[in-house]
Amino acid sequence: MVDATASWTCHLRPHHCHGCAQYAKHTSYAKPRYGPTLNAHTVPTVHANASPWEAGSSLFRASSLSDWLRPEAAAFPGLHLPRRPSWPNYQVEIDQVQGDFRAEGDFGALETTVSKVEGGSGWDFEQAADDLLGRAKLPQDLLSIIKDDICQFGSTVASLCPWSKSFIVKLELMGEDSCPRWHMDSYCGRGIVTYNLAGTEYATDDIVDFWELEHCGNNDCIIKDKSKIRQVNVGDLLFMKGKNFPGGRGLVHRSPDVQYQNGAVLNRLVLKVDVP
């Protein structure tokens, strides 16, 4: 965990990184006491900033998961399937299971490794979903949606990464321990969907200072034009290539800012399908 109270300076590139000396005051690692207040019974609307089909886009926008397997999709660092949430905002119910999730692990995540189907060449995402969701005390309709996502989303990710020897499925509550720093994942890839509050933010290559991304770590220096930051919606399916994905650059992204209500953190419920 980065200490947001420590003041530091980037000595590698001081002529460029003007904001580093005041990083503690301006970085998004800082945790405000109070943040945006939401109605816990209203489904929030999170709008993408621009169409992924624009010049310089980092996402291949699809109309079905099978589109992700089309040859033209391979050139993109991210794959996106927009989806309008069909479920209500279960913010209260999600926050209530925080203790159960944290009892399972240090980061508030339920986790399972997916194995291959016995006697076959496919992956048993259905069994993984049953193992995982049997430990999640969430509304039944939401659990059904998550199970469908694990099975269909997971199978598509497996098809995208046929070399992988394993897949890790996580159902995670993300609050103040989220990752607000701009980064590329250090493994092959990650499939992710957020079920409430706000989706993942991402940046196209043309607004990223990759030297700062690799050496400095200051969010204020990594993004050249913050007005061009983009964000997927709640419910959208997103696959993000990582540094180790064969044949291409990963997607630069970050978790959205932590949100609060009456001083209490609001947790995001997130499904992840990781490719080690």
C-alpha cells in the first residue's frame, strides 16, 4: 500500500514531472473523509466518455462475446461488450456482506482456480461458479447473473488465451483498498465486470506518458489530458490485456475513485477472471 502522506520527488525525470513534489496533496491515493453521496436505492448511470470506435481507441467494442474472437479484435489492448444492468442497485446488500468477504481473505475476495473438465479439453467454469457463489450471501437474482457471467465470460476468456494452464475467478468487494493508480496489469490478462457504483476507467495510448507510467507513479504526470479519460459502464464486460499478453501492449487503466455515503465507504462488487 502506498503511503499517501509521504512527500516525495521523482529524481529520475525532475524536469518533466513538475507535480511529484506535491504528490501527497494531489494524488488519488489520498482517502478523503467524505466523498460523493449516492442514493443507495438508485442504480447509478455511468456514461462512457466517447465511442471506442474513434481514432486512437484502445477498446474493440462488440455486440456479443463471440465478436471478441474475430481476427480484427486481436489488435486492441482491450475488448468491450456494453450491457445495460438488468438488476437493481444492491448497494445495501453488498455493503452488508463486507465482513463475510474479508473473512475469506486479506483483500475481501472470494477466489477459486478453474480446472479443466475431467476427460475433456474445456474448462469447468460452472463448477467454479458453484464453488465460489456458494460462499456469497447476496440476493439470488444477482447470484444467478454472476453465475452466467462466470460461465460465459470465463469461457470466452479461455478461448482468447488457449495457452493458459489455469484461470482464477474472483468475486471481490472493492472499497478503500482499490487500485486508483494508472497501470497495466503485470500478467497476461483480466476479464472484469462491475455490478454497482462505477466501472473501470481506461486511457488510450495517445494520452499516456509511458515513461511516467513505468518510472514515476504519479497519476498527475501519467495522463497528459484528463478530459480524455474514458470509463466503461456498470454491467459492461471488459477484457484487459496485460504486460505479458502475447504480441501487444496492455490496456492502461485504474479503479474509479472511492465513493462515500455519510462518511462510510461504499463497496463495489466486481467479478474478475484472471489469466496468470
